[in-house]
Amino acid sequence: MAISLTKPSIGSTDWGTSLNSNFTSIESALNAGNCKAWVNFNGVGTVAIRASHNVNSITDLGTGLYRVNLGVAMADANYAVYAMAQRTLSGSVCCLTSFPSSATYNQITPSSFTISAADSNNAKIDPIVFCAGVFGNS
């Protein structure tokens, strides 16, 4: 039987269930939107993971360029990566984060993805705090 969650009315705590062909259990419905992997790491000097879930390692590919290697691969490369970077501990200077524009490094595979950090002049920088999260099918 396929099951999905339905949003309760305001003030209600009863979530209920309804039939839906997208999910085979309440567990699969709940897990569909969960973050499948996340990482918080220091990108300055020797890359160091502070905390993570389902991330085995970070590969430093050069200034402001990192490959995040997942522990358990995603189902395919059609997942979303959300990232943020902080240049200083004070938090006063934040940086742009994106997938790199180089075809050599702009890779997203089921087992890894590459992210980069740059300042407002688009110069690559190594952020003191870099965080990324992955959402999709695993």
C-alpha cells in the first residue's frame, strides 16, 4: 500500500495518511525530504571536517575549490547541493559559493560533488567555515 503524509489543519496534531503512488511507507514519505549528507569544514590550510553526516572526506583541489566525497552514494547525480561559506570567524565577511565554472571541476556524481568559494570580486578564497548539505534520492 502506498502512503503519504497530509498536512494537518492549523492547531491540529493529527497528521493522518492518504494513498499516494510516490511512497511505499510512512518512513519513505518522511525520509524523502531529509538531508542525505551535510558537512561543516575549515577550508584554510589543511582541510579539516568539524562535523558531518554521510561525508567521508573533503579533497582540497586548490584555493577555494573542494570536492566533497559522500559515504553512501546518492541514487543518481540529480540531487541538490546547498552551500555557504564564511571568510572570517567574526562572520562579517561572507563569500559567494557555487559550483565551479571549469568543466574540469564542475562535477556532480552520485558519490561526490565539487564546490568553490569566491569573494565579491570573484577571486577564489579559502573560507574558515564552509558548510554544504545534500537533498535528493539516495
